[in-house]
Amino acid sequence: MLNEALINDVLDEAMSYGADFAELYVEQTQTQSMDLVGGKVDKANRGQDFGIGIRLFQGTNSVYGYTNDASRDNLLKTTREIASALIGPVLKKPLNLVRQNIMNQHLVQTDLNDVPASRRVEKLRQISQVIKDYHPSISQSAAGLSERKQHVLIANTEGTLVEDTRVYTRLSIRAVASNGSEMQTGAYGPGALQGFEFVENLDTDFFANDAARQAVTMLNAGLCPSGKMPVVMDNGFGGVIFHEACGHGLEASSVAKGLSVFSNKLGEQIASPVVTAIDDGTIKNAWGSLNVDDEGTPTQRKVLIENGILKSYMIDKLNGRRMNMASTGSGRRQNYRFAPTSRMTNTFIANGNHTLDEMIKNTEYGLYAKSMGGGSVNPGTGDFNFAVNEGYIIRNGKIAEPIRGAMLIGNGPEILHQIDMVGNNLSRAQGMCGAASGSIPTDVGQPAIRVKEITVGGAKGE
């Protein structure tokens, strides 16, 4: 992407203006997307992007800039312009770049350039047809496919020189049910750090049928009662609550500045003893995985919480300086336009010893949240609210009637202490997480869990 002589010259130039660390991030990305609505192609796009990010540290201060021009003169000029923000003595160190030959843990069988458009259209039409055929009340089907091939080169004055290629493939499946006066939707978005073989090996009929089932079920559901009650949250995307309400608070970007409710709490009991939570960027072909993070550090499996005890944070290079702690391979960014910061990869609550059936049977009255939706959270306090896409009342230890309009309202740190049962059916789901360094692929996950008491906002009083 860039020759080593030029990389050396740019990093050397950066260190001539008072920086004590310099980093070069070079990226070339190819994208392909296609969307079908009602079985017909609605849009299809292809694109390419290229750019170079330059970041300098001076102590715990950082400056960042980027350019699309890879010529020698422009890179040196851009570096000088970025470095002009620094004031201080020049402490140049000898630069010795060592190319790292990383082992690719995430093998790809089918390059996106080898897949004809007709093959994509055929697969998406099959998904649309399964949705359409599910029930007469299905009024619309939508299926989309997004693919991205990103090649990066990362070099810095610590001697790192590494290249990596990431290939992402994700489906978007959406069903709409209507009775003439209102509509309800069901959706899935499975994805992987993998090529088109991910789609071909996926049980797309299951996801299409289940999205349609969810839409039809919620169309005929009653309104959710409100109040405080036990809630059983099912596996998979249920983990979005931990991701949002707790995971962001364990990122060094907030911990290092004392803005997190979990700052300075390593070794303390912050959750119920049945809770163990992990962030693992090494899972093969997982949506949130990477061989190396966007600072060139190998990703890790990090136990964040073990039996309720806070064990570690997710740390990038800059915030690691502020905390006097090493990077955990958690520096991530959307692309070269963003400076990296600490972010999650595949974050989930680990398996426990109970079953979903045991949780339901041990709940006299409460809410079963089978499928979670979006929400909002205050990372400084952990206060959150999340929608339940598919919910059911639990009565006398059994799943009863479906309900809609449910919202879960609470506080992340408090909810961690309220979890009294953790299931053994761990599953993960895929999403895009937005923060200061842009939107990145992340997995959320958990087995089914039971929260002893949480506020449920509903459409009617009880």
C-alpha cells in the first residue's frame, strides 16, 4: 500500500515536532450492497474508498488528521500540519519497523468480486418469497445484503508494521404484517467476518420464517401492562442491554476520564455472583472479531466480569497511557477518517447453570422478552430504556399471551446485581455500534437471563 521507505520518512517527520508517538493508518475498502423489496431489486451499489490517517501523541494529548493523497510530498506536508498543534521539546528515537506476519484466524472462501449479481439476487428473492408465503397478513418483505472488503496497513514508532484484510458479509431480513389499520415488523440481521459462503451456509429459511412469525404474532398481540416485575430476557440480541448499559462503561474512553460508573472499581463486586461477562475479539469469523485492532495490536479474549467481580477494562493505546495500563487490543475505528478509541468486539454474558424453562417456571408473574429492540443509555450513569420487539406475559410459571409496546427502564449497574438466574443457551447476534470513532461491527450476546425486578413501561396500567 505504501513502501517502507515512505512510511519511515512520514513517521520520522512526525517525531521532528515534539511527538513522542506517531502512527500511520492506511486503508483501502471495497463495498457492495443490494436491497430487494417485495422480491424486486430496489437498489444496488458498489464503491471504493482509500485514505491515510496520521495520529500523534504527546503525553496524553493526541492530534489526528487524514488525507486521500498518498504522494510523498502531500504526506509529509499533512504530517507537518498535524504536528504544528504540538508544542514541546523534540525527543526523537531511532525508528526500527518490524513487519509482523500475523496468522489469519478468519478465513474467507469466496471473494466478493467472484460473486455474480445474479447469485445475490437469487438468494435475496428466495428469502423474500419465504416471508411472503408465511401468512396472508404479510404485506411486505425486504431482504438486503451488504459486503465489505477492507485492507489496512498500520505502522507506528513503537516498531509495529502490520497489514490485515477484513471481509464482512451481512444480511438484512425484514417482514411487515398488516391488518389494514396497523402494521408490525419482524427483523433479523445475521452477519460474519466471512465471505459470501456465510450466506450460502446460513439457514435463511429459518430467519425469514421467524421474522414473519414475529410480525404476525405482534400484530395480534395485546398491550403491555406497566409496573415493576421480574423479566426473563432470551438469548442472543438480549445482550444489547449489557452492551449498551454496561459495556460502554467498561471502555477506557470513559473509564480513563472518570466518566464511567465503573471507574476505579477493579476487583470490586459490581454484579451478581452468577454473572460473568466477556469481550472476545478472537472468535473465528465472528462479526466483531479482528486479527489485529485498528492500532495494530492483536485482539484478546478479556474476562470483564468474573462471578460478579470487575476484572478488566477494554483499553486502547491513548487511554492506556492515561490509565498506565497496556492496550487490550480494543482500539477500533470505522475508517481512516476517525481516530481510534476503545471499543467492544464480541461482548457477551457467559453461560450459567439454568435453563430457560426453569426461569419461566420459577416466575409466577412477569415479562418474557423474547426479542429486544433498540434503546438509549446515559453512559455516565448507566440509566437506560430499551424496547421489547416481541414479548409475552408469564403467568403461573408459563408463557401466556403475547404483548407489545413494552419498554424496559432501569440502570445498568443496578440491573447487574438484580440478575438471579443465567441460562445455558448462549447465543450471539450482530449489530453496528456507533461512538466517537464511528460505526463498527460488534456482536452482542447472552444466554437467557432473569432479572428479579425491573421497571416495565407499557401501554396500559395494571
